[in-house]
Amino acid sequence: MRISILIAGLFALTFFNTSCKKNSSTAKPNTDDIVYASYSKMAPGNYWIYNLYKLDSNYQVTSVQTGTDSIYVDKDTIIRGNTFHKYWQPKTLGGTDYFFTYLRDSLQYIVDDKSNIYFASQDFHSVFDTIYQTDPNHAISRVDTPAVILVRMTDKDSTETTPAGKFVTSTLEWDYDLNQYFWLYGPSVRRCSTRYSAGVGMVSQVPPATYSYSPTYSQRKLLRYHVQ
């Protein structure tokens, strides 16, 4: 039986108990008077529409899916004296069930209200998190620890082509180093990537079917957007 978990949107982890070996995801203060470009472009009324694709195990497009995904900001709120934006997205690609995350720009970082980092425009050296994803009751997999996940930035100022055009992007990447049990069924490392472009926001995203016996992937690519 094929088992597949789709990690949606901003990587909401479900089905597993997750423990962090290292959590260095608090943005470091910067006393310099530097103005960083906004890669989130979050303000009430902003939205992004994405085409959906199926990818093979080498991340090559095999088909275009029907329908689109809509992601939007509906309002701002104050948390501990900082303004956060309520960012809504589907729980699964192409789904109609939505969840929200409170996000804001903090110097070069995009962070949530718990100080987790979702993007960094300058920090391409740090590992933001090392996460052990566990399944102690073997509810999904047959092993206690299906994956160890590293979260970091890659591909600074690379080009991403979408239906909305070509964009200069950088990538937040989640590398899933899978337990050897899964090596018989696909690559030992599988990648979840989210690409952002300055002044635009999220341009594309690949949430992997992390524990699939026959690994395939889905992808969002920007179709149109409105930011202010």
C-alpha cells in the first residue's frame, strides 16, 4: 500500500510528533540602519494565485493539475508589540480546507509569532532547525524516526520561471534525510523548497510526498498576484 504525506503551504507538520534537536530560529538583532527588501509582501488585501503541477522523482513536471491554489492576507494583528499578518493557505495543494499563520518581516527574515524562520534574504550559512520527525507508534511508517530534517537557505538569486513570468528568487529548503527503511523506495534525501522573490512574495513551492514508496511531488507556481 502506498503511503504519502503531503506537507502543505508553510510546512504544517501533521501525523507525527516532532521534536527539535536544535532550534536557532530566532532572528538575530541588527543594530545597523539597513533596509532589507521585503520578500513576503504581506499586507491586507494581497493575494497570490498558483497553478498546480505533478513532478517525478527528479522534480521534472509530468502533468498540470486542474484547479488553482489561492493564498491571501486578510488582516493584521499586534502580538507582543509587533505587527503580524494573517496569512491564509490551503492545507493541501488544491484543497478547500484553509489554515492561517501569523507572519511578519523581521530585518532580513520572514518569521512567525513563535520566531520560527520561513525565509532569510542574507543568511545562507545557518541551519535554522534540525528536526527529528518521529512516529513512535508506527502509525504511518514502520520505523520510530522516519526522517531527520534540516532547514536552511539555498540557491541565492537564482531564476525561477512561472506562468506569471521570470523571477529572481532565493529558496528556503527542508532536506528530509530518510531512515534507511525508505531507501528501497526512492532517494534517501527528499527536498521541500519554497522560493521567494523580492517585491513579489512566494513564487513557487514543492511540498514533497515525503514517505511515499514511489516518490512523486506536487508544486505550486505563480500564475498571478496582487501586492501593495
